[in-house]
Amino acid sequence: MSENFELIKYSGAILCKHIADGATIQIAIKTEPVCAEDSGWQFLCGCDVGDDSEGKIWNLKEVIDIEPSLLPYLLCEEECYLVRDSNSKEWKKYNDIDTT
Ligand SMILES: [Zn+2]
């Protein structure tokens, strides 16, 4: 695990409750962190974005424990959007955040 990841692995990330319940991560969104403890990352199973009432806060280390393939992307500084389809392990990265 990279040294830089050591610095952020306890930052908070928002997950939908389905992922907390065992669903696979299909979408990852990086936005500007709102506070020092926030990583700016949000992870979704593919359900509707923005239903904050259903969100859970995990740290990034816990996310990597269930989805190690996201590790290379988590050090990304700029806003980005990662998505993959259910049959593929390959993430596609976009720098335009368009969740509509
Ligand atoms: Zn979900």
C-alpha cells in the first residue's frame, strides 16, 4: 500500500447503505472535501445519488478492504467520477461529473 494512501486512509467516505450491507461498488465520485476529515469520496452500488439519509460513513481503508481495485484512484486530487458495469472489473474514469 502506497505511502500517500497512508495519509488519507482514515479520511471519511460516504457509502450507500447497500454497500454497507454487502452490495458491490459500481460508482465512485470524488468531489471537493467539505472538511479536513472528509476525503470527498462517495461510493454507490448504482442506486440513486443524493439520498443522504441512507448514507453511511466509512474510512477509505475500510473501502479498500472490500474493493482493492479502487486503490490507484483514491489518490486522485481532482474531481472525478468512476464507473464500471456489473460484469467488468475495469473502472472507467471521467473528469466531468455528470450523474444525471
Ligand atoms: Zn445503493
